[in-house]
Amino acid sequence: MSQATKIFLDKTLTDLNDSGLKRELRRLSGAQGREIVIEGRKVLNFCSNNYLGLADDARLGRAAAECVEREGFGAGASRLVCGNMSSHQRLEEGIAEFKGAEKCLIFSTGYMANVGIISSIFGRDDIIFSDRLNHASIVDGISLSQARCQRYGHRDMDALEEMLKPSGSFRKRGIITDSVFSMDGDIAPLDQIVTLAGKYNCLVMIDEAHALGVMGEKGKGLAEHFGVESKMDIQMGTLSKAAGSFGAYCCGSNELVSFLINKARSFIYTTGMPPSVAAASLAAIGIIEKEPGRRGQLWKNTRYMRQAFKHMGFDTMDSQAPIIPILLKDSNTALEVSRRLFEEGIFITAIRPPTVPQNTARLRLTVMATHTQRDLDFALQQFKKIGKELCLI
């Protein structure tokens, strides 16, 4: 390594550390569940996206193990080069049926799905309207597409319409939004977005990563919640959160999926998902569909926690999902609260810039269906104690 490079790396890391922004990996032993072991310490897990508690569900493990016996472990190569394995096809058919879509295509990760979808469909002669708080994968996909991008104020439909009005000269127009915003826990006004899209002839793409299994009567996502499934052009989502598995999907028309198979570089040039992972994901979709009680318990726990935090005086922003941000603003304060909670047996990671805007550092608490009433009450007791000690409430 050159001396100049070493100086650059050392200074960057020192600056990050001094500003409370340096991140480090922490070792987790065992499975992801409501209770986990971090660096040898057993703690309650309140920062996982494992909303329905399926990440350590034995049925997913059995489905994966049985698939390994049938199909082996690796996919060998890109699905276009080495063949579309039967588990891939079964998962795509299962998701399409569950979502009520003509067709589905699976990707290896949500990041790869968003980057591949957006960069293949949009180009230099197009314009994309993107919520200011959209996920980084959407931001990067737009950048790779080289389309014109206009970011509207978070959930601000008046601002969006003002941007749409003069945009008629572009070849294609698209509105892209998260469904549930992963750091704030609020939801997109998808019904209003659909209305504007129809008025101004726009394609609509929604990222259902944090909504699949959580939102809607049957857990299909925010499009189901608002009753606008038939008006969605592109429904993307992930299988690594409520589904407890790994990978991502894109649902839409037959033509859309055929287009992506031929044009989405993050699909074409990537080895296929391990078939066992696809089998586990399909098992998870079946559980989401057949066990609505899990989702009911998740929302019962969520409402209880949100109400308790508000009563204590914590700022939970405008959370409308099992993601409950505890706004603390200062990064070092967020780190200190996270550290003290860990000492008491509660694991919640401090979220700091650049993941969130400056002066909006927070703890991002996520509720799970498998949290017991005792878990919830213990967490609230510790928040109240630490909040008073640090004069936060």
C-alpha cells in the first residue's frame, strides 16, 4: 500500500471515530431470533427485520435441507448460462400467485434488483421522480440509469405534482418509492401516487421490502393495503425480512419480466440464487399466506410499543410500521443509549449519518411477532430508566 493511501485511510477512519460515525461488525453466535448472542452475551433482539420470526423457523431449514438433497447447493452459473433450476421456477411461480401478478423474476439481493430494474428500464431521455428518503439501492439504480432525476420532498404529493406538470417532453416518466421507509417507519401515500401517475402518464415502481408479510390484509404489501395492486407497473420486494430468507423479486407483466431477463445486468451477469435458498423462501411465502396470526401478533406488539414510547415522551417520528425510530439527533448520544441498553441485555443499533440525515441520529427499534409481553415490558423499563438518566425524557 502506498504511503498516500495509508494516510488517506487512517485520516478517514480517525475522523469517523471522532464524530461518532465509525462502524464495526459485531459477532453474532447462533440463529437470528427474538433472543440472540452478541459477542458472547445473550440479549433481546430489537433491531432485526425478521418481523414474523421466520429466520430461525425450522420449516425453512427443512425446506432448504430437502432441496440440497434434490438439487445440490450451488447454482453453478448465471441462470441464462447454466439453466433455470426447478426451485427458482417454483419460487417465481409461488410469488407471482401470492402477489396476483402475471409473472415474477427473482434476484440475488434487493440491491441488485433495484439497480438492475431501474438501470435497464430508464435511460438518458427519461425522467424519474424519487422520494427524498428512498433507499440507497434506488438512488444508485437511478444514477446508473443516467435518467434525469427529481427528488420530491418526503411523501409530499403537492411537490411531486408540481414536478410532474412540466415533464411532458421526456420519453418516459416514472415515479419510484419505498413502501415502508426503513429508517422512519412511515409509509408512502401510494393511493395518491397512483392517481398522479394516471394523470401524468407515469410508470409506478414500488419497493415493498419492509411491507411484504407486514402490510395488507393478506400480507401482500402496501399495494394491497391501499387496494391498488392492479395499478402497479413494477412491484419489487425482498425475501430477507419478514420472509426470513434471502433474495429479492420483481413482479409485473409477462413483457416486463422478459425484458428484465434480457436487459437487467445484475440478473444476467450473476450466478443464480442457491436453490436451497429459493426453497426456503417459497416455504416462507406459504407461512405468510397460511398463518395470518403471526401478522396479527406483530401489529399488536407494535401498537403496544409505539404507544408506550409516546407516553414516556420519546419522539417516534411518524412511524406507521413495526419500525419505531427513537429520535435522539446527536450521534454520540445514540451510541451511548445503544451501549447502555446492551449492558442491560437489549440489542438496538444506533443509526447515524450518512444512513440518516445530519442531526437525526436515532435508535431504530424493530418489533417482531415472536417478542413476548415480558420482552416488550423489559425493553420499555430500560428505555425509561436510561432516558431519565441521560435527561432525554
